[in-house]
Amino acid sequence: MKPPHFEYRRPSTVPEALADLAAPGARVLAGGQSLLPLLNQRLVDVGRLVDVNRIAGLDRLTVDDDRLHVGATVRQATALRSPVVAAAAPLLVAALARTGHPQVRSRGTVLGSLCHHDPAAELPAVALALDAGIVVADGPTVPAAEFFGAAFETAVPAGGLAVAVTFPVAPPGTRAGFAEIGRKAKDLPLVAVGAQITVADGRIVAARVAATGLAAHPQRMTATEQALLGNPADGPAIAAAARAATGEIDPDLTLRASAGYRRRVLPAVVRRALDDALPTAGAVAA
């Protein structure tokens, strides 16, 4: 199918983009891997597309003041290959390796996935787990815990523009794992879990765990995190965390799989993510 008629704008500065976005029905175009298929299927009606790819600085991928800064036009493939991202936010890399197909990652952006906010997407869970901040032009930086609303809704106001997402730089000894269950390879997961673990002197001193696919927005798994903290980075700790995950979240999504199924498989997905983050411990637990 062909998309409906729309006006196309390609601003060169953020103020120009905001002026263009002030029109009713205007939408941002960065990677377009979610928006364009929706347009072609005529599932959304857009009066104006505002292409931000020409704006200087939105492709910035740097570490400043102990925060990893990922600009609005940074492609998922670029972030996946970046040694800067691997060192600063290993969970982001672990999740990106499971996000879509290479062709999608080559155009899709990290921030675009967050702003699209598909309730089954991997990257919103990463943002929540890592206490990311979404930078909105001419507005405040919104914590990830306050950014995601109902499915496909975020805290970016109408006519607003998210220009970057920032993540705290991981301390030394940090490892990450990401696991998911889906109907087929590279499909959106039915349940997915990301875990970023920091180990010092053989013990887990920090744990960040979040899940997606269970509700209209990603879920932080605090009971699972608490089960890991202070324990040796070994098989029993992983087993205890998987047990803590049982019943921690009551799924309310039923599209493509029942809530009961998601509830049953969640502990197994948690264990796989932790095995991925702590492979030696996982081998002991097996």
C-alpha cells in the first residue's frame, strides 16, 4: 500500500524542527522503521513529516560527565558496534544484539525505539533498568521511570522533540545479559528480560533488572534485584533471583500469548538473562 498524502519538512536546526512540529498532525522522522510501515498500511494519518536527520549534533555518541549521550539520530547498528557504548552501557549492547534484523538496525535509532514505545520492544526495558534520562528540546530531562505511559505513549508533549537519551556509565566489573522468548527469531518478544550486574570481590554489588512484554510499559524487577545484591556471583544467587521473579509481576498483556503463559516463563527468562550476564555462575547452576 501507499501512504496517505503528507507534507515533508527537513529542518537543519532544532528550533526549525520545533516550528515545523507545531503544525497539527506533525510527526518526527528519524529512522522511520516503525513509522513508515504504519504509514504504508494507513494505520496512522500524518499531516507533516519532520525529518531531523540533517540537524547537526543529533548524531552525537559520547561520554560526558559520567553519562553516555546517545543522540536522536544515532542508529542502533552504530551503537551496537561502538566500543564506547560497550564500556559505558553493556546492557544496551546486549539488548541491541537481539533487536530486529540487521537491516532494521542499520536505519532504526535508539531513541526512536524509546519514543515509539511498543510494549514488547527491548530498548524501553533497558532505559528503565539503567535509569536513563530522555532529553526533550526546550524542556526537562525526563527519567525513564516517568517517560513511558500507556502503549505507544510517552512523556514527549505534542509538538515536542526528544533530542537524546543518556545513560549512567557502568562502573568497573559490570556485565550484562539479555534474554527473550518469541514466536520466531527476530520477532518482537513475548517476554524479555535485561540484567546489568556489577561484581566486586566476587560479590554482586549492583543489580539492574527490567522486563518487557508483560504490560503496557516496561517493568523494573526490584525483588529480583534484591535477591542478587550482596550475594556471591554464583549459581545459587541466579537460582534465588529466578525464584524471586515468580509472581513479582502480574502480566496484563494478552496479545499473542496469555498472561498465564507469560507469568510461567518469566522466571526462566530471568535465569537466562542472568546466565548471559554471569556465564561462569550459570555453568555452575546448570
